[in-house]
Amino acid sequence: MARLTLALPALLLLAACGSGEGGKRGAAAEPVAVGDAWCRPTPNGRLMTGCYLTMTARADDRLVAVTAAGAGRVELHETRMESGMMMMHPMEAGLPLPEGRLIELEPGGNHIMVMGLTQPLEDGDSLELTLDFQHAPDAKVTAWVRQPEAE
């Protein structure tokens, strides 16, 4: 009985350590890893902005929609040259996420367009985004508001 009494706390300690490690493994094994989420400050108090992030899917998937807390509408946009001008277009069919490939939403390229914000966004604010995937569960991310890095 004394051995069982001494072994029980040791087993509980090992179980607690194991569950913390399992949490780390679980995070690394997300169906779509999302990182580096940020949005531009709204210009001159306007109520729209662009947001950017990176994604890597563990299996072929598609980002089909994005919602944002405090926004009236959110669209996935692609940017492409047309007649010598950069043009933005909504990605009606969503954004393909090929297995294992890093997809970057970035200024001057594909991005998330957030419109109808309830208030302007300033440096240091944050915006909660929910990414809706075709196969993977929705992912909630916090995008920090900041100026783009100088190139």
C-alpha cells in the first residue's frame, strides 16, 4: 500500500507533464498552421484595411471565407496586373492551400480586405479574424495592427 501511495503522486506528475507536451504537439499538428497575422492601420480614419498572414496546410485545403470581429464585410482579394495597372479582385472560389506549401498573404499580393469596421484601427490595436477552411476546422487568429516593414 505504501508503494501505491508513493507511486500515485509520481504518476500524476508524469501525466501532468505529458499533457503539457501533448498540447505542444497538438499545436504543431494543426490542420492549417497560421502565423504572422497583421493588419494595416486604417488610413485617415477610414473604416477599411488590408490584413496579411501565412498559412501552411497539412493536406490540400482551401480558405473559403474570413470574418472579423467588428467588421461589416471581409473578402479574400487577389492583386494582379491588368493593362499596366495593379487591380484587386475578390477571390470568389477562395484561396487554394496545397499540402505543405507556405502561402503568404502580403501587401501587393493576395490579402484579406476588411470593410465596414465599427471603428478605425491604430498601431497597437488588434483584430480577431476567423478563417473558414473547406476541410479543416475554423481557425481564430489575432492580427496585430502595425505599419508594414520597410523594404
